[in-house]
Amino acid sequence: MSRKYRKFTRAFKIQVAQARLAGMSMSELIRKYDIHANLIYKWTVEYRMNPTGAFRLAPADEETADGQPTRAELEQMIGRLTMENDFLKKALQHAEDTLHAMPPTKDGTA
């Protein structure tokens, strides 16, 4: 069975870490956010050590610090748009072929 990895935003990690530091129990956090205890522990430690710099975006993350998408994200977007474009071209071609294959009506139009 393949495992899907989730990416969490900086704001979400901070929210979880702050909730833990505020006294919310580990079991409550696990149930509420559906995340593993190891993540909660790791995020809490990182946040406690450096609250202002914790969970800063790395170059491999989805967006750069200025909010612009990274190259990997742009390439993924190009791939998705290319697939959508190909699908729409095929659908249009199929519609045109179906229209041209229809017998003419009584008034002489297709």
C-alpha cells in the first residue's frame, strides 16, 4: 500500500506547536489534526527553540519566501496544463468528427 505524504504549511505547524505548548494533550492534538505524535513533538521542539524562525520555507518547498512558485511547481503546472490542453483538443476533434459524420437534415444543413 503506497503512503501519501502530506505537506503542512508553516502556519499550521505553528498552530499545532502553540497548542501543545499551551497545554493541549498529545492525544487531543493527534485526534484533532490527524497527525502522528512524532510530528507534533518535532514541531514543538523546533518552535520552542526558535519561535520566529521556525519552519521557514526551504528552496525545495512549494513556494519561495516571496510567495512565488518554485521551478518544480511551475513544471508540474505546465504538465497539468499540457494534459488538459491535449484532452480538450481531442474532445474538440471528436465533436467535429461527429458533426461531420451526421447526415444532412431536410433543409440541407448538417
